[in-house]
Amino acid sequence: MSTASEQSEIERLRARVEQLEAENFELAERANLAVAAAQERLYWLDRWGLDLNALMRRRGASEFRAAVRAVRAVVRSLKAIKRQLTR
């Protein structure tokens, strides 16, 4: 026959197992969503016949990426200014 402290410990451990199972389910769900998004991007790259590795090895690719980053920075700054002005 188990004591009250053993029963208490068993209940605490069961609650912890439930919590860990819920965390594991959430983590698996997020991982599945990430995999699905990656598969979607890959599908379109394959469909369009694009090889990003080959494309990035071409001359001028790093400069193009730098230009895109600069444009994104400007757009983000303009959006931030717009948000501040509309407050």
C-alpha cells in the first residue's frame, strides 16, 4: 500500500508528463508547419526550374543580394516612419 506522499509524487509526475506531452505536440506542430512551408517554396523553385545554388554562384549575385537588403532596409524605415506618423 502506498503512502500519501507517494500518491502525491505520482500525481505530480503524471501532471508533468502531461505538460511535456503537450509541449512535444506543440513543437511537432510547429516543425510540421516549417517543413510544409519549405516544401511549398521548393515546389515552386522546381516548377520554375530555378537552382538557387547555381544562381548565387553567378557573378554579381552577392551584389544583387546586397542591393535587395538595402532596398528592404529603406522600405522598413519608411514603414516605421509611417507607423509613427499615424499614431
